[in-house]
Amino acid sequence: MSKVKTSFFCQNCGTSYAKWQGQCNACKEWNTIAEEIIQKQDKVAWKSEPTPSNRAPKPLRITEIDSTQEIRMDTTDTELNRVLGGGIVPGSLTLLGGEPGIGKSTLLLQISLKLPYKTLYVSGEESQKQIKMRAERITPSSDNCYILTETKTQNIFKQIEAIEPEIVIIDSIQTLHTDYIESTAGSISQIRETTAELIKFAKETNIPVILIGHITKDGNIAGPKILEHMVDTVLQFEGDRNHVYRILRSLKNRFGSTAEIGIYEMLGSGLREVSNPSEILISHKDEELSGTAIATTLEGMRPLMIEIQSLVSTAVYGTPQRSTTGYNAKRLNMILAVLEKRAGFRLGAKDVFLNVTGGISVDDPAIDLAVVAAILSSNEDIPVNKDFCFAGEVGLSGEIRPVNRVDQRIQEAEKLGFSTIFVSKYNKIALKNTGIKIELVAKIEDVASMLFG
């Protein structure tokens, strides 16, 4: 082996430097630059067959490239299939990140136990007995899952050659290390090199690889940003450990949409797929309470009914408070200004608290109308009829603007038993003979007079 070479890397963003310095020029973080050994041996980790010269890749006209649809591997999990865009693409590399204890390992172990494909689950964090205990709690229904506790990539590839799995799951990428890099596991160079070895393996064998990734205290996936660029799909597992519901989002997907979400419920026996998210996002109560309104929103192609809760009270301190959970605080201030200027409601001296139930964050402007209804309901202390729902964007002049795919929102509201939906009169509605009453409104004043007289 030749002389050892070292370099300095920022542990936050992965930028390399010839010598140590206090601040990273790229991300402006202080004291994040550390020395790492980068000398590699003249070997390759995944030994593939040499490609004959006559089979070397050649450039093709774009019209000559085969555009047939890639056959996807069904995960037997409808929520994961939706987020991935229809299933796992052979030869792809998927990265799953999330908070510690949120359920990343449980989700992938549960799926690997149900898959009809031979699966190798590689764990660098837990022993085989620990994984077996969790598997018994999840109640496995397949003998196709093999468990391996190993962190060295060379040994993992040897077992892959022996078992010949159809899917490989790595838990987690930060625990892997290769002999060809002499830095510690979890360092910038180790993560980059082990990921490159797995990508080479996946692309040459057409076997999909799923990686679990740790995250930093800022919520970003630990390691260099290049890790997210190298993989094909980046999934984020979100939720509060104090609540039972988890949301799976796609942050990057080369094979599908990034707008889809999957919703799970954490139970003692594992994660349950929630096929009707509105059941967990709307409170079930007997009496009507002021300050609540139901909004129709869209996450990808999926319509959701969510409950908006508002509390308006006289400000105790000199400066009124504006607090939101799951909704943009600046947009709340805009809506309050519109209510004050255009509709004449005196809210400038009152505290306003807003909450989107279910622990989800919504960016859809179509919930503006429900936010207005909830705020006015709390201010007037008059409950909104629980059979009413709303879909409309509020403009700066107080007008109710049309929203996209309104027909799909109306159908979802009708399916869930709502009697009336408030939408903009400027929306073009193609539905005929619906069982739900469609109220067309043009201004905030129209909504206020219809709801509160």
C-alpha cells in the first residue's frame, strides 16, 4: 500500500480542504472541519465481470432507446408503493431518513417479512436476537427474509454472492465501513465510498438496495449532501414519537412524483397502513365547538379532509400573540390583516392561535377559507356546522380565489358525508347532480354572513 494520504473535510456539508481552517467556506459553520485518511488500495469492492470491448456502451439516438415501462417490484404495502411511484424499481438505491425511534427499522423489517422476494436485511446496529424479537412482535408471514449483522462491505458482498437475494436492506449506511478507506465508520469519506460501492453493485446486478440514514439535530440526513444526490430516491419518515401517526414523504424520486405521502399508525404489532387519512385528521366529537372548521386539501393525488382549530382571545399582554402549528405564520398574519381591512373584524388587539390537527403541515392555499371560518367562529363564539367544509384561497382584496382540482375535493367531501362545501364562485365545476350542496362565494363577507348571520 502506498503512502497514507489525508485531507480535511467539513463534517456538515462534505467540502474538502487541503489544510485545516476554523470556518467552512461553503456552509459557514465553525469547527466542523476534521482530518480524514483518504488513501485507497488498488482494489475494487464489488468484483463484476469485465465487459468485453465489443459490448462497451455506445451512444444511441434518443429515438433508438427502449422506452418500455420499467417493471416494478410490489412491496405489498400500498402506502409505500404510492410514495415510491408504484413499487421498487430494480437496480435502484433508496434512502430512508427520520428521527431516532420514529420507526424506520420497524417499517423496513415489516416490509421485508411480507415481501414475496428473497430479502437480505443487513443490520449494523442490532444483534440478530434483537431483530428476531421485533420480528415476532410484527408476526412474520414469510421465510424469505435473511438477517445479517455486519458492518464491513466486503463481508456483506460475500454473503450477497452466497445467498443471491432479490432485495438488500442496509440498516444503516452510517454504520458501514470499507477496508479501502482507513477513516472511521460514519465519516464523510466512509459514507461516500460505501454508498458508491452499493450503487455500483445495484446498477450492475439490477438488485434494488434500500438504505436507512441517520439525521442530524437540524433534521437533515447525516453525512455529505452528495449522499442524497447519489441515490435515486430519498424518503423522509416524519411524526412525533408521542403520537401514534407517522407520515412518509418523498423528498426526491427519479421514478415518480415527490408530492405523494403515506400515512401509518404505530401499533404494538408494527405499523398499520392508514388508507383513509381523514379518519385521523378529523376529531370525533358529540357537541359542536366554536373555533373549528374542516378544510379539503390535496397531498399529491390524494384528497384529505383536515380540521383547522382556532382560538381568538383578548390579549393579556401589550403585544398580541400570533401562533400557528402546521400552518404558515406569515400567511396567518396576512389573513388577519385582510379580515381587519376588508371585512371590518377587529382582531388587531387579540391573541390568535391556529392549529392543524393530526400533526401534519399543510402548504395548500385552499385551506385559507377554512382558516377564516375557524378564526371568525372563535371570535364570535359561534360553532360552524360540523357538516360544512371549505375549499378556497383568500386574496389580499378579500376575494375568494378558485383552487385547482376542485371536483376531486368535492367528491371527497361528499364521500365522507358532508352536506355543504364552500368554494369560490369563479371555480369551473364540471360535476353534475352531486349529493352535496355547493355554496359559491365571492368574498369573505359572503362567508361570514352565511355562517354567522
